[in-house]
Amino acid sequence: MFLRRILVISLTLAFGSLAYGQQPQAPAQDDGIRGEGMRHREGRSQERMGRRGRDGFGEFRGMRELNLTDEQRQQQRSIVQRHLENVKAQREELFKLGQKRVEGSLTAEDGARAKALRQEIHNSMRGAHTEIENILTPEQRNKLEQLKTERKALRDEMQKRRQERRESNPQ
């Protein structure tokens, strides 16, 4: 009786494992950014980070509302592409440093290097923003400044609300 129970349990586990192993596994979703070492803050979705265009590159905030011409869109894509290629090595190195951090083997020197890499990437993207703003018409620049002002006011309001919630719910 005991041996029969053990045999039934063993066979159930064996066939269950076999059936589980036969299920098709979904490939890991890799949108190209992670593979190149760029990992933006955990938990943020593409909607929060800015929508991605058909070419796979995110539009800079507010560009959709500026009604860019086809030529301006093409110029924007080439600027972004160039800047992404220029920082590819930094992004890959930063990704490797992030892996070391997860493993717990990040040194103080690695931390300083990661900070420097983030600054280089930030400066490059700031340069891309400047180049893109230079292809805009004066009306589009004014609209972009207006959008930036509105978004800053919204961010400030949200920060104020969060602060009020923290103060009313101390833990």
C-alpha cells in the first residue's frame, strides 16, 4: 500500500514536470533598450516615460503636440539615433555596473564610474534636446515652452499632494 502511494506520487510529479516542460515558454520581452544596457527606473511603463514611435525611439515630451512636418520628424529621428549610438558604450557599461550592484559586488569606484556614466548620457541627451529645439519654428518653440511650463506646474502640484499625504499619514 505504501509503495503504491509512493509510486502514484512519483508518477504524478514526473508527468506533471514533463507536461510543464512541454508548455511553450514566452520569449523574454526585449524592447532593445535593456539589451543595450539602458534600464530606466523600475516600474515605469512606456506610457509614463513617453510614447514610442514606429521607429522604436521615444518622442521627446511635447513633440507630438507640435505638429512637426515630415522633414522635422526625420531630422528628429536622425538626431536621436546619432545620440543613442554615441552613448551606446556608456549605456552598456552602466548596465554591467548595474548587474554588479544587483550581485552585491559593486565597489565605491564602480559607483563613482556609474555616476559619471549617467552624467555623460544625460549631457548627450540634453544636447539632443537642444539640437531638436533648433529645428523647430519659432511658433513651435513657443508652444514647447508653454508645454514645459504646464508640465512643471503639474509636477509641482503632484509633489505638493504627495507631501501633504505623507504629512497626514505619518508612519
